[in-house]
Amino acid sequence: MPPSCCSSHHPTEIREDKRSSILVAAKKCQSQMATVVSMLEEGRYCPEVLQQALSVQGLWKGIIRRIFLNHLKTCFVKSMTTGSPKEQEKTLHEIAHVMELADRS
């Protein structure tokens, strides 16, 4: 397992089975996005393109949720229970920043 992600300088701490399923979903999303690009290049009918684009969006939101939930269950909990007050504050600021970004999307 990679080092803890409790610091922004460490890789994510995702169990291998979860990492694999997230990676499969990300590759599926990538493939569907390529389909959207091709559809646009071909001048396909807007509702068809929109349907495919919305499928990509749904997959992407699911990936984001899974990564965020994993972070909360692992790194966030670890920081809040064993980290210094300074590390805890940093972790809370990171979560607040991510939530702000999520609100924009």
C-alpha cells in the first residue's frame, strides 16, 4: 500500500480493489469522452451528443464521489484522530477547498 495521503505530498491511500474499480470507471469515462469528441467532429444530432455527454458526466461524478468518500474514511479520519492540531486544521482546509470546487461543478 502506498504511503498515507494525509499530506498533500503523498499518493492516495486507496485499497487495491477500490483503486482497480475506480480506474476501470475512469477508463470507461475516458472512452465515452472520446466518443463525445467523435460525435461532435461528425456533426451528430445534438440530443445524441448530449445523452453521451451526460453519461460521461454521471460516470465522472461517481468517480469523484468514490475518491472523496475513500479520502474521508481513510486519510481524513487518520488526520483527525492522530494528527497534530496544525495537521488537523490543514486537513479541514483541504476538505473545505474540495467542497468549494465541487460546488462550482
